[in-house]
Amino acid sequence: MKKSHGPAFKKAVIELDKCAFCRGRAVIQGLFHDLPCDRCNASGWVVAATGEALALDELVTQLSMRLQAATRQIEQMKNPRATGPGAHYQAGNRLGAGGANYTGD
């Protein structure tokens, strides 16, 4: 059943791209010093489809969602799971004496 009114149940992920004007640096070169980029609200990120800057509250939400996804991906890469015929030897099943791993050998 489709919602007809009210806020969405889940926040939609907006595809982001680097700002073409500042090349994702969030600042542009002024005459003597760096100035904040006006085209991307000094964030370095714009909406990939339109190239428009996001509102600051929406930008914080989208960057947080990207950071959480990247953190999950890093954690998954840190703890690789064993696969194949030797996988049951790597995982502890706590069926042995004193809760040790029992392999049946």
C-alpha cells in the first residue's frame, strides 16, 4: 500500500557528486586567500542529477548516511568470513568441552 500523505518512512538517499566549480574542495582561490564556494554552500558536494547545492540540513543527513554506509563496509572488510569446506573449522560452535570449538575429528 502506498503512502498518500505525511513524511516518508525512510529517508531517500540522494546521489551526490563533487562540485564542478571548486572540484570538491569546498573553497575557491581568491586573490589573496581561499574563499568558501558559493555554488555548493562550501561543502564540495552537489546533487549528481541536477548539479544544485543541497540545503545544509539535508546535506548533513546525506553525508551522515554515506559515512554510516562506508563505516559498515570497512567493518565488513575487517572481519572476512571463511567460506568453502574449511569454514566450519574457523567459526566457533561452542559444542566442545567447556564451550570450546568441536570439529568432530
